[in-house]
Amino acid sequence: MATHTQTDTEQVNPAASQIDQLDTFQMVQIINAEDAKVAGAVRAELPQIAAAIDQIVARLRAGGRLIYIGAGTSGRLGVLDASECPPTFNTPPSLVMAQIAGGEIAMTQSVEEVEDNAEVGKGDASKLGLSANDVLVGIAASGSTPYVLGAIAYAVTVGAYTIGLACNPHTPLSRAVDLMIAPLVGPEVISGSTRMKAGTAQKMVLNMLSTGTMIKLGRTFGNLMVDMRPINAKLRRRAIQIVQEATGLDTNAAADLLQLCDDETKTAIVAALAAVEPNVARTRLEEAEGIVRKALVLTTSA
């Protein structure tokens, strides 16, 4: 009979073995000390994360999509990262997507039995209409979730680029994907509760993948979030601040210019820095594929 070998994320953490007997401050000290290990684990994977970003950017430029797929906490983190891209970077919802085992209900309720079904994973992946230009990121703390492995197996058959994100070494996921990211955070404070360190590590990596991709695609100007949509009062104030920061205009002038540019932050910045009318700035941005620095070069040389 086959025996199950415990993975790193399933091991008992000796530092927390008596955590239920400690006072509250001691308890949170232990949790914090374990959390402090996460950044180092992610740091060790930076070469793989950078390589992943370059692969994603190349495929998005070719008309592809970035798609996350996972179950439980891993799936929820993928949905969270994908859902933040449209308001932050003004991307169409189809550019960065996420699929969670069990569908929308799994965002708020446990549907854990689905994660054991590789065929459901294949089916969900097939419904996404994957192509060779797409990137599928399989997220599974254990690195062995059948649902995710099924989805990756399907993606391979259509030539999509596959990336794995897990917190254990030498996993079935690592053997199935084109590129593996595996921050090794070690045993959890509560044994097997991968919503903790593993979840934090996955969130950090996903932040880097999406943010790094958007920076490379020109959806920032320096570190300014110039592609955001000012769809409410808070975001409009932020857009005004971004225009001020980029151009040196005062608050009123930045607000007036932003309004003149139909609330297009990038257009306002190019119009101000290149001293051109909004329609000219807009045209230059279109010619520069939306990249502010390229648009400024165009306006200078025009």
C-alpha cells in the first residue's frame, strides 16, 4: 500500500507546538516570527518570478491573456489579484482572469471536494478557450492539487505557457509546468493551514507577477498609477494627485486639465509635459501603445 509523505507545508512546526498554552502576546510573537520568513522565501524565487513576468509580457503583447487557476485559498488569491487589475491599471476584464475550483460560490464557501477532481480542472480550463498566446498560472500551496494539475495538463495540450506557484519542492506541479515558482516557507504555525505563510507568499508572488507585467506594458509612469480609472470621488482625487506629481501643476490646474482630457490621466500628463492639446496627446499615446515615455518622445520629435 502506498504511503503518504508529508510535504513541508504539512509538517508540524516545533516553534508553535505549545502555542495554545501561551499568553496572547507570546502567541502573536510566534506568528509574526514565522511570517518574517516569508519575504526571504520569496526572495529566493526572484529569478523565476522575473522570468515569469517576461514570459507573460511577451504573450500579452501578442494578444494573449494571463489566467490564474487554483482551489481554496490559492484560488481566492488568484481571483483577488485578477479583480484588482481593471481598477488599478485600466485593463479589460479579459486580460487578467482567474478561475477558482467550484466557481463563484467558492469565494465565500468551502467547496473542497472539487479540488480533488482533475477532470473538473481540465473542463474548467477548456472553457477558458486557451490558446498558445495565453499564460496559465496554476496556484496550489501543496503543489499536488488534482484540480490544478488537470487544468495545467489541458493547457499544455493547446500550447499555452504554464507557470506553477506552490510552497513545496519537487512537486507534481513543478514537473508539469514550463516554469515553477516555489517559495519554501516551511511548516505553518497551525499545521497544514496554508492560508497563513503559504498564502502570504502566494499573495506576494501574484502581486509581483501582475504589477511587474503592467509596469513592463507601460501602465505606469515611473511608479505612478497613470492608467487607473477615476470612477469615484476618491479615485478622482488620486488622479488629480498623480497629474500633479507627474507635471508639477497645482491642484486646480491639474483638476481642470484632467477634466479637459475626459478624465484620462495619461492624456493629461502628456498634454502638460509636451505642451500639446488633449487630442494631440491622445493620438501620440495611441501611436506609442499607451506608454507615456514613448508618447513624450513622439511629441518632442513631431
